[in-house]
Amino acid sequence: MLETKTMSSVMLDFETFGNTSDGAVVQIGACYFDEKTGEIGETFYMNVDADSSIKSGGTMNGDTVYWWLQQSQEARDSVCKEPRVDCHFAFNQLNNFLTEAKAIWSHATFDFVILTNTLKRLHLKPSFSFRATRDIRTLTALANVKKSDMRGIERKGIHHDAQSDCLYQVKYCVYALNQIRAPRCGEITHAE
């Protein structure tokens, strides 16, 4: 395993009980990773008490609750398992974890917005630059990666478990980055 200190890219995923930019976070997953190899460094995984997330200003909506009720038993168990920690504590720990991050990959219109909004609500100054945000959807579009391309990328763990989702997202993010880096047919490559 590479030392985390050599890694400055993080994959971030939240599970929430709301689908807006202030959704109540109930689970956090994050990991440092190498953008070329996909090797995983230090990880972060924590369940957040839903009540503390709501009391801190996170919102919950019926559509998301119904969506959760339709997910696998494993996914529901994952967000319900103990320990579930206070929202302020969880985000303070996550903020500390992100201190060395130069790139924070996520679905930037969801996870990164929730990250910054929740930190603001909790009066926690971000330990990272807003310039660190990186969007997986934009990346896969630019790399022209389709769902069918990802069939060979093995997914392990539980769908809709923040840590399992993070590890899977690293795989297809690295795949897309390597597609962009690869010389295209007809391009001139220079010997070093």
C-alpha cells in the first residue's frame, strides 16, 4: 500500500435521508487513492446519527425515505448500524481527514455541495480549498466512458454503503482518467 502522504486525491460519498443540498447525512465514506493506479490509502467511514444531522439543519424528505425502503436489506442495515455518531463530531473528523486533499472527487453537484453546506451550518472552516472539487460525472463524460465500459470493473461490497460506493467510484474514476491520458489513434507521442 502506498503511504497516504504521497496521495492527495480523495474519493467522497455520502448516504443521506434527503436529496437536496442540505440533505441529512447518515453515512460518510472517503478514501485517499492514487489517480494512476487506483491504489487505496487511508480510509474514513462513519455512520451519523440521523437525529443530530436533522437538528443541525439537515433536511429529510419522503421521496428519499421511500427510496431507502426499496433498497436491499444490507444497504438499510449499513446506514442503521451502530455506532452512529453526532453530526458535528463526524464532520469535524471528516474535515481533519481532508486536510491533505488537493482533489476531492465525488458527484460534485451532490456530495461536495452537501459537504460544504454542512460544514458551514456546523461553523467548521473547511480544511481544504474549494478548488479541490472534482466531478465524476464530468470526468466520465469527457473520457466518453459509458456504463457498458464499466461491466469489467468489479464492484465489491454493498450498493449504497458509502465506503463500498467510494471504492467502486475510485475504480471507474481511475479508468476514466487513464482513458483521457492514453494516446488516441493518430496522435503523435514523443519519446522521453
